[in-house]
Amino acid sequence: MTQSIPRAIIHLDLDAFFCSVEVLKNPELNGKPIAVGGQPDKRGVVAAASYPARKFGIHSAMPMSRAVKLCKDIIIIPPNFKSYKTYSVIVMKLVEKEADLLEQISVDEAFIDVSSRIGNWEDAVEIAKSLQNNIAVNIGLPNSLGVATNKMIAKIASDLNKPNGLTVVKPGEERSFLAPLSPQKISGIGPKMAEKLATMNVTTIRELSKLPLNILEARFGKFGLAMANWAQGKDDRPVRTYREIKSISNERTFPKDISSKEELLMILKQLSEKVVKRLRDKELKAKRVFIKLRYYDFDTHTTQKSFAEAIDSEEMIANIAEELFMFAWSNNKPIRLLGVGVSNFNVDTKSGQTELF
Ligand SMILES: [Mg+2]
């Protein structure tokens, strides 16, 4: 192939997903301020707020006691992760039919590559519209989509006009689309990095794109070069369809949220030991270690590290788990669930990569 045709990537994000599922199960909740999360008298936290609740200033991660003060009629619903998972599977099965490649990145988010299904760009927009309609009408879940030539921009676009949004960034318009936005809109640039950039007078992606490469590299190393690419609207990461990988993992939900580093590291070590024992019992070695952490507000992260050599050393796996944890844990934020796992027993993987999404 001599001509390079731009990719067509859709990012799908279900709107206020936990709340939308609750409305689906009980239509009387429709249009009402609801918050999924823990009880206010038990130091509960809002895991998700419906759009009517957001009008009162209620948002996820807020203490439920505060939500009740902001809206006395708020309807509090305990989380039901089983039914969220069920609906997630239904949505992804529907999406799969329209996708060349489907990469699910969380319970309510996915990248869809439709490049080979389209004759021109408008076809990609049509696929996105039809997906949006199918999920909203046939399943009953409101959703927002971004259509762009790469994952980074599609993800930013889907977030721009929530709920029920459809934002299209045509080929060639990547840079002008990004220019006025905050660097923090880019997945991979977190609040800490945004603060550092702000001290360099960089508060928009346009300003980031104008920083000389040598300065970015001197200050932030390889990550600086990655940021420079992103600011130009470049992102070559493929949409990856994950195989069903066999993994061995162990996780624990705490009766009370924990924010003590010593305690968390001790638990992490115990979890690693159990995982390694099971790994060895099965006479396996792994090429990937991952950790999972869920904060008090149900915000959930997994971080992983892969390497060329398969290992089963208790010390190595425990050390990697600790390293991943220290990388992923933000600012002593209280944790309600911690998990450690290993995978990739017999397949080759790219070495030394930590997932950005
Ligand atoms: Mg969502």
C-alpha cells in the first residue's frame, strides 16, 4: 500500500454508567437526583452521580454526607457491581459486531477501530451514530463517543460533550482541536505533571506543542518526548484486542479503608506471596505482574509491568508489585481494595511497558 489512509478510531464512554444502570432497573428513578455509593452515616462516598444530581454540585468521590447536604432529596443506592458488569458485557457484545478491533479499557469505556470498514471518513461518523443510537435505544444506556484518527484524540473528544455527545475530529484537524485544551485532557498527563508544566507557563496544549524538544527531554526524559508527540496530535498506539489471558491473582477488600503506607505494603507482600505460591503449584512462570487498587471512592486502577524473561521468584514478584504500587498510589488516598496478579505465562509480550490507559 503506497497511500496512507488515516485510521478511524471511536472511543465510547457510557454516561454516568452506574446511575444509568440503576435507572434501567428502576425506571421510576429517571430524571431524579441519584447517587450510587455508601451510606452518609458510615463515611460513605459517592461512586457515581446522575446528571440531575450533578446539577446540585454532587460529583463522584464526594463524601455522601456532603451530597445529602447539597440535595436533601438525593436518592442513595448501594453499588451493585454485578449488574454493572452484566450490562457492560451486553454493551461490548453489541459493539464487537461493528468493530475491526475492540479494546475495552474499563467497565464502561472502549476503543473501537473501524478503519477497514469505511470508504470515507463520513462512514466512520455513521458507524458512531448508529452505535450511539443502538446502545441508547436498544440497551437503554446513554453514551458519548469521540471519533478521530487516533486513540488519544478520540478519548478526549468523547469527554467533551457529555452526556449523549458525539464529537468528531476530522483527519487534519487534530492540532487545532487540541490547541486550546489543557494538557491534562491528555490521558497520561496527570495533575502533578500539569502542575509542573504550569510552572513552565504551559497551560494549553498549544503552548506544550511550542516547547522545544530539548527542553522537554532535559526536564522529563522519554516522557517529555512522548508529550511532545501527543501535543502534535500524534499517537500511534494500536487498538489492541486483548486475548483472554489466563492469570493468577489475589485481591482483598478491607472492612475499613486503609491509608497507611506500611500497612498497605505489608498486605501487598502477603498477596504477592499467595500469588507466587499458586504460580509455583501450577509449575508456571509469568512475564507480567499487575496490581489493582480501588480507592475509597471506587475509582479503580490497574497497573502492570511486563518483561522478556518469565519469572517465579517470590522476591522479584513482590518487589515489582511494590514498585507498581508506589507508582500508582496517589497521595496517601485511602484504599478499599488491593490486588496482585501475574499473567502471560507462555506468550511473548513487549518488554518493560507500563500501560498508559
Ligand atoms: Mg463513563
